Amino acid sequence: KTGRVSVPQLRARKGLEPIVCLTAYTTPMAQRLDEHCDLLLVGDSLGMVVYGMESTLAVTVDMMVNHGKAVMRGSQNACVVVDLPFGSYQGSKEQAFQTASHILAETGCAAVKLEGGAEMAETIEFLNARGVPVMAHIGLMPQQVNTMGGFKSQGRGDDAAQKMITDAKAVAKAGAFCVVVEGTVEGVARQITETIDIPTIGIGASVACDGQVLVTEDILGLFSDFTPKFVKRYANLGDSVSEAVGKYAEEVRTRKFPSDEHCFGIAKKGNLRAV
Ligand code: KIV
Ligand code: NA
């Protein structure tokens, strides 16, 4: 083993082989994903996917720390990045550093991700200069659900496209080592990817990006409360769970489970204690 993929290694992948990313929240899933992914993102999407929340807004730093630790325990190859949750970094660059340094120290992850373009550039520069690598996130920013009025694709129309390109340039100039580009049209994603010198990681942003990320539970069919257009299903594990649990329930009710092979055996008379 050569250790984990590092932040500089990921940054250096610009224009080379596509970067493979998925979200991870737990140890057993991280163990599986680590065999295939360059980067595991402990996304604040866990609020919706794991905790059943309607948005990511109520996710706490403690939740991110606990899931970050779980993902670190389950992986040894991938670079692990943990999301800064809503309200834990937007107040000031000092607040952002306090939250981010706490997350790095507690989990051992390599970097944090935060949402925002030009308005977060100063914060990105502040963190990066102080030992906290930052993955930026522009375009559709789920923590902005209330200002957007829902989860809507971004960068449509000349002004909106220009704003996204300006945001991408700003986060790259500020020292972000890569940037998630979410929910936009191919033309914008392509222009951003061709313009900036750090990798773009697309989610609903076309094949023009330098890498791709999706929510693991979405591609496995384990989360169907809300499925964006850009999700591709690679398995239907939710159906497998229903089928397996249905069989178990049936066997418990009919006393078919547990049978002898799943028991410690039948007690000899002498081993029985009077109750
Ligand atoms: O929270 C998350 O999972 C994310 C990715 C989908 C980019 O931010
Ligand atoms: Na997120």
C-alpha cells in the first residue's frame, strides 16, 4: 500500500484521467467504495439520505465529524473530503477555519468542501494558507435552497452562465484544489473546465468535467425520496433489501428460522439448569 491519494495528486490530475468520486457516510460502504474511488466525499446530503431531513440545512458539525470518522475507518486508499455544513462557515473566514480545523483534527480527513463562488474566495484563501485544503462547490448549491426557491439547475442564460464562470475562476484563484460543478448545462461546464487550471468534478454537469460525483445511495437504488434527473441507477439494492427482509419476516412467523444450522445445538439433559 502506498497510502491515500493526496490533495496535490488530485489537483495534478487536471486534464488527465477522469477523477472518480462518490459520497460515503458509513464504514461498510466506505470499505466497498475505497476499492474503486479516488475521492470519497462525506457529503452533508447525509441529512436527507441517512436522516430523512427535507434539506441539508439542519446537518450539524458533530454529524459530519462522526460520519467522517466512520468513512476514514473504512478506507485506506481514497482521499476523504468532508462537507462543512450550513451555518458553520459562512459567518466569517475565522469561523470557517475553526470548523474546518476541528473536522480535520477529529476525523483525519484531508480536506473540506464548502458551497459558494466569488463570495467564498476570501475564506478559501484563508483556509488554504493555514493548512486546510478546500474543495469548492458552485452552480446548484443545496444549502441555498431557500434563496433558490427549490433545487433548480443553474447557469441557464448568458448572465447566469457568466456568473458561474466568474465563480469558478474566483475559487480557483483563491486556491481551491478542485471544484464541484453541480446542476448545469454542458456548455457552461465545458467552458469552466477549459478555463480554470483545477479539476472540475461534475454532478449533473455533463461529461465535459474532469471527474464525476454522485450520491452512492442514489446510484444503488437505496434512496428514492427524491431522484434528480442526473442520477443513473446502477443497481436496485432497495428492492433487494425488501425481498430479503420479507423472507426473514416470513421465516420468523412460520418458525422456519432459526433452524439447526444457526443454533448452538440442542442442550444435553445434564447441561440444562432448572429455571
Ligand atoms: O452533499 C453531497 O453529497 C454533495 C455532493 C453530491 C457534491 O455535496
Ligand atoms: Na453537500
